[in-house]
Amino acid sequence: MNIEGLGTVRHIFDGKVHWMQHPLEGLVTYPTSDLANENTFQKLAVKAIAPWLRFSGIEKVGGKDALVLSREIRGGGVDKLFFDVATGLLVRRNGVYYEDYREVDGVKLPFTTREESTYGFVVFRMNEIKHNVPIDQNRFQEVSDCFTAPGKGK
């Protein structure tokens, strides 16, 4: 992901190695065990986690009714998913809002994601989403930057 004024953020998982390269944080590696923790909840199919979800009522999201499903997570927190009553689409997960759904290869996907942060909202707008595109293996390699090769950042 290229962020104007900041640089490129690369989040990589090739099935074995999980890491992120960030222009402000450098190379951050994650233990493989992190793939099974609460942070990967959004990557799982709702059907697979359905036994742990509980109906928590109906709330408004963007002025529309949304069904709220929640589950307790380690450390005493609660993970909440909000589904639009009219469409069934996920419109919010905790502080992340999913908007501008469009159909891509028969699947509706959000082209805009707004995430609450300590700095306000961070908004991601996709211009294009493609499935099953071949990926050049070089994309899985770390790119030199000021953290890994001072003076040689790209």
C-alpha cells in the first residue's frame, strides 16, 4: 500500500513467514503463533467462528440498523461485528467501518475502509481489487529503507 507523504507499507504472509515493512517502524516480524490470536479474527470466516458469537442486539451504523454479533476475547475485551439488516453485509467491526461495497467476480467487497485511531480516522480507498492475480516472488522480499540500509531507502 502506497500512502502519499508517508511511503509504502507492505504486510506479507507467504504461508510460513509473517512480517510488515513500514516507513516509520521499519521491518516488523511476527511469530507464526500470532496467526492464531485475536488479531486475525477478521481474517476468519464468520461460519468458522459462529459457535463463539452471540447476538447482542441492533444498533445504528451510518444511520442504518445493524445486527450486532459479539464474542469475548482474551484479556476481557469484546469483539463486535455489525451487519447491515437490509443487505447482510459487514459494515463495522469494532472501530473499523466498511463502505462502498462493489461486486468483484461475484463477491461484494468494501472499497472504502475507515479505521478509528488515536489520530482520528484513517481512510483506505481502493481503486481496484483483483482476485487470483499472479504475484512476483520478489514482492515477498524486504525492500531496503532507512531502517535496513541507511542512506539507501527507496
